[in-house]
Amino acid sequence: MEYEIGGLILALLLWAAWKIATASGQRQLKEVGRLPPGPTPWPVVGNIFQLGLGAPHESFVKLAKKHGPVMTIWLGSMNTVVISSNEAARVMFKNHDVVLAGRKIYEAMKGDYGNEGSLITAQYGQHWRMLRRLCTTEFFTTSRLDTMRVVRRQCIDQMVQFIHESGESGTTAIDIRRFFFLMAFNLMGNLIFSKDLLDPKSERGSEFFFHAGKVMEFAGKANVADFFPILRRLDPQGIRRKTQFHVNHAFDIVGEFLQERLRTMENDCIQKKIRDYLDVLLEYRGDGTEGPCIFGPRTINVIIFEMFTAGTDTTTSTLEWAMAELLHNPATLQKVQAELRTLTDGGEKIEEENLNKLPYLNAVIKETLRLHPPLPFLVPHMAMDSCKMFGYFIPEETQILVNVWAIGRDPKTWKDPLEFKPERFLEPNMVDYKGQHFEFIPFGSGRRMCPAVPLVARVLPLALGSILHSLDWVLANGLKAEEMDMSERMGITLRKAIPLKAIPVPYKG
Ligand code: HEM
């Protein structure tokens, strides 16, 4: 009985929330124009049940076939516009980039102390611009990346060594994703703190790893409080509370690392060879003038935490999909290994300086990002003001999702779109992911595009090339290439549903 009354009250609350939200939307609509077309929403829940929450990117494709490449979807009372073609993406980024450069902030992303210091969740404006400048003029410049080459080399070498050790006899299957994650996580740790966080000697490192992993897990869950603002205070699934719990623990650990660094700076007792990101943050003044650092400890904490969350899962997921596609397409695997082994001519390693001599390896990375963009909708954008796009009215605060997964598989653009064919990225095509070719935008485009592309463009091919160069790979349990399960699972990134298990066999040359 109690449950029934509770259910009734909840249903009434949801209905009231929906009425209020849609009434104001409809009022605006009458005043100014037509929303993009879309499936008819049900009362209260909108189009949620038409989506199938497990694979919304696929459901959006089916709906877009009927309603078009600029489509309205109601997620509860949250008005969302889904962009599903390269032409629509081009118009969005070329003509409406500024007004659509806001961020829709989900409940799990809302910090207890506001979002100060967060680049990902900052609304487009002065604070965002300052944080973005930190990335483009300090973190990801060619000279900084060149100086830190040795750090990337070291983390990738360590991954290769761990793989050799774990599958020593050439018969033991490994979960490749774990090794990629370890590499990506330690890479961030070394870029920021000059530390291997995942090291048996670093207890705090593995605690940080645990809490950061939990934050990513909760941030990837569908949360009803996002769809029904009236439920925000109740936090019915506890997602906000749980996320904050882990964020706070992770922040405490970063705070300890920060204090340690400040002490060593005072005592000047450690001679580090390379200036790391923490040094940059502690000395950053924003405009190049002399003066005290402009960031407080809290902001530094947020920036660091964000680097880990933005950089680890995306990198891991891309590398796991690349390996999965190569094992699923043995001829392509042979071709890329032949390119790598011919280049080094019996030498030990792939070097970063040689990446531009490996067109097929680079094409494999691009083809992986085309079929498996880790963030299939980019990071949700938001209209900061109302605007007109394609003659439709886009109200202020509309969430904008760009379905780059669908755009990358659009048969109008791509021949045999579902086939893994890196050849399509070889010259004279030269389609690139720098945000100018709208048929292929796994990092986005325009102002909010991923700032770490220059780093990622070095790490992905070097990591993949290194494990393909010194090892051969065999699927676990005698599985045949054509029997592999290539299904996807939506979390914070779109990862492989069944982890890839394969046996590394040392290559004798
Ligand atoms: C395969 C690897 C990666 C992919 C596919 C990727 C993709 C993306 C995408 C799609 C966005 C959102 C673009 C938009 O909203 O329009 C983004 C934003 C961002 N990425 Fe990446 N990313 C990767 C790696 C990284 C790494 C390694 C870092 C940091 C070390 C990073 C830092 C960020 C940040 C800070 C933003 C927010 C930018 C803003 O809101 O202005 N990403 N990334």
C-alpha cells in the first residue's frame, strides 16, 4: 500500500514537472517558431521509452531516418536536439558554434562546490577561455609535447613489458583493456605528477585509481534526475551523492600530492628532469605577466582530476577497439604489422619521430575512431540562447547531441560503412579528425573540440604500433576471427561489451 501511494505521488510529481516544462517550451514555441521535427512525446516520460537506454545512438539513427538529421527528442522534460548528418553538423559548427557552445551539465557532474576549474563543464565565456588557453598554450603545444616524449615512451615501454611478462609462455590470454588503461592512467600520472600512480609501491595511487574509476562509472549511468528537474533534490538513484563521495576522496589524494610538491619546492630537494603539468599549474599566471599563480588548490585539483577522467577511458576504449577490429580482420592485422616491421628493419622499437612514416597504422587509428568514437554524442552541448537553425527554432537551454557515431557510419558518405577498411583513409582522400571534415569528427569541431588532439595523435599510434610490432596476437580459447562478438556497451564511453581476450606471442623477427 505504502509503495502504491509513493508510486502515485512520484507519478504526479513527474506529470507536474513535465507539464510545467513543456508548457514553457510550448509558450516559447508559439511565440517564435517551430521546433525541429521528432517522434511524438508521451506525457511525463517524453521519448525515453522509444530510445532503449542501452543503445541510444542506434535508436537515434532509426528515429532520424523518419524525422530527419535535425530532430527533437524529449528526455522526460529535457528538450534535446539530435544532429545526425555531416551537413547538419557543418551548419551547426560553421554558423552556430558560439551560441551552441554551452554545456548541458548532468547531475553527476555537479560538484559540491560549484564547477570552478572545470573546463569540460564550464559554460562558454571568460572562465572557460582562460582554462582553454592553459591547454592550448601550455599543455598540448608542440614544444611541451616534444619535451615530454620520454614520458610517453616510458609508459608505453612499461605496458609492453607488462604484457610480455603476463603472457610469458605465449599461451596465456590477457584482458588487453586492462593494460591499455594502466598505460593511459600512468601516462596521466607522469604528465601531471611525474609519478607512476599504478605502482605496487603507491597505495594512494591505486586508491586514486579506484575513486576515479567509480566517478567514471556513475557519470556514465542514466539518471532520472537529469530528465525530471523536480527530482534533482531527491537524487533518487543516489548518483549525485555517490559520485561526490568518490570525487571528494580522489580530491583528498590529489591534495596530498599537491602538498608534497609544495614542500619539495620549498626545500628544493628534488631535481626533476622535466617540468610537469603540476609545475605549469603552480606557476600559471594566465597572461604571461609576473605575479602569483592564479589558481587556488581547489581549481588545481579539479583540473588534474578532469585530465584523468577525460584522458583515460577515451584512450583505452579506442585502443581496445583497434585491437578488436584487427583481430576480427586478420588480413588488416598482417598488413599493419608488415608496415611496422619493415620500417624498423629488425630494430627494437617504433619511435615517435617515425609515426609519419606509418600511414597504414595511422589509417587504422582513424578507421577505429570512425566506427567506434568513444564519445558517440561528443560531450553534450547546450544552446546558451535561442537561435534558428535550418529554419527551426532552438530554444535556450536545449541540449544538443551530435551523433558522431551515426555520421561516421552514414552510407551516404561512406562506402561499405560497416566494414573496417583503413585503406579509405589513405591518400588522396586525406580525411582528418581535426574538425574540418564533418563526416569524421570523433573529437568534435569548433570551440569545444577536444584540446588534447595533438597529444592523442601521438599516443594512440605509438601505443598500438608498439604492441603490434613486438608481439603477435592470437584470440583466446581457439575463437575464430569471424566468431568474435563486436557488440558495444554504453558507459561514459562506448566500449566493447565483451572485453577482448587475446594471447600475446613474442615476435622473434
Ligand atoms: C581517444 C582519445 C580522445 C577522444 C576521442 C576525445 C574526444 C573528445 C570529445 C568528443 C570532446 C568533446 C567535444 C565537444 O564537446 O564538442 C572532448 C573534450 C575534451 N577532451 Fe578529449 N578526447 C580524447 C582524449 C583526451 C585526453 C587524453 C585529454 C586530456 C589529457 C582530453 C581532454 C579533453 C577536455 C579537457 C575536453 C573539454 C574541452 C571543452 O569543453 O572545451 N581528451 N574530447
